[in-house]
Amino acid sequence: MKAGVDLVETAATSAVAPHERTDYWGELIQSCHRRRVGYVFPRRSDFQGRVALRRTDNYQIVGWQADAVTYYRTAGHVREDADEDYRLMLPTTGHVTIWQDDQHVPMPPGIGALVTIDQPFAFTQVDGTEGLTITIPKGEIDHRLGSAAPPSPLVDLTSGLGRVVADLATGLIAERDTLTHRQFNAVSERLVELLCMHIVGDHPTEQSHLTDVESRVRHYIHTNAHNPELTPAAVARALGWSLRQVQLALQHGGTTPRELIKEERLRLAHARLQNPAYRHWTIATLAAGLGFNSANSFSTAFRRRFGATPRDIRRS
């Protein structure tokens, strides 16, 4: 997504004549997701649907209610209009079925699915279905899950930490027009972090000790990323483990201490570039303060991570 984007919209098929509503809805869905999507309606008379959307530079959430429809992306759609971002799809009323990777996945209310539209899929819903779709940048999921990604896209969001994730999502769409740009991104980021924690925690091959070590290491690095002297060895010393233990724990989560420190510093830099309190800091000073060797290496890593330069984010 582009730096500086902040959009709040609502739309409904009631705005057009009954015979125009299916075409209007198909165009509306493509506009929301900014990607080519095919659609099939079991009936084309007096289709009813409405959407509410909030989009920023990092995240997007769409709340929807609609009659029966099937959406799909073919191999041709994917080749012509690629999109690596993940979608967390959460029906709250009605019934949904997803087909992807030769899997037929029914989704009752409360069961979410973390999917990508960068491969062919189909999504079918019945009349009166309501739900949420959250667009999450690929890097936000991959660096947290790594090799711990589950074999099934389904995520139980009916209880425990999953319920907390679902409540955050419904709160986010409900307050879409009252949250500031930074607040919306902060809540979305926390939602993704908790979602991945929930997925990893339910993974059948997890090792409880390594998971505990990984959780504590991630928390320590997250809260100390501002320290330019933070190193993998310093993390291990502070937590009372060997460097090898820390490396093994993060390997279990699909990353390394050095990569995680870099990731958290880049995220902190992104936040500081948007924070007026750091407006007087030059980009070189900000980079040095977070332990980067040079402004050039910082800018290169930042652009690779966020798809925009530090200067772009500051201007936005």
C-alpha cells in the first residue's frame, strides 16, 4: 500500500437501480481490494449489499453484508494483477466456503481464514452473510510465522486469544472513522501480532519450552529495540540463556536474533518518522540512534521492508 493513504468509505447497492446492483457490487468489491476479481450471482434481481472500509498505508479493513455471491480469482487474474498481501476473512453471520489449493473449506461464523489471493481461489457466501476482511502486508505475517505457518488456513476465533483477535477486528471496523491514522495502524499491528501468536500457539508441532523462550525473546527485543547497543549476545545475557538457546528458539519461529532486532528497529523507525516529537531529527540521526551503520543501509533496508523510503513516510 502507498505511504500517506488514509481512506474511510461506505457504500450500498441501494444507491443504484435494482437491475444495476449486481454490476455495481462487482465493481465495488474490485475497487475495495484494488485487484481483478471475478464474480457470479445466483440471481441478478434486486441484489442487496453494503460495505464499510478504512484503509491506511499499512492496513485495510472491510466490513460487508451481502446476498449470495461467489467471488473468484483465476490463474490469469493472478498473472495480470498480482497481490502478495494476506487476507484475514472472518464471517460473523451466515455461511461462507473457500476453495483454494484443492481444499474445500467451510467457514461458519467465528472461524476465520488467513488466505492469499496471489493464487487461484473461490469464495462463496449465502444470502445475508456478514463479515470482515482485513488486508495484511505479506511481511507482517511471514516474519512472525516463518516456518511455523499452519497447513490449514482456518483460524478458530471463537474463544481465548482468538476471541480477542475477533473482538479487535469488530472494534476496528466499528470505530473506523474515529481512530486517527496512527491509532488505526497501531491497533491493526497489535491485531496481527496476536493473530500470529494464536496461530503459532495452536501449531501441533510446537515445543513448549522453545515457544516460551521465543515469546520472551521477542518481547525483550520489542521493548529494547530503541537501544543502539542491542545485539543477539546482549539479549541472551539479559534473559539468562545461552546465545544458542536464543537462536534455536527463534529458528523455531522462522527467524534469527539479528533479523528480529532489525525488524523491530525498522518498525520503530517507521513509527518515529510519523511522530511529530521526532520531526527535528534527521534521517541519519534517527538511523544511528537505532544502531544502523549508515543512513544508506538504513534507507535500503527500510524501503525493502515497507515499500517506501524514510523520506516518503515522513512527508506523508
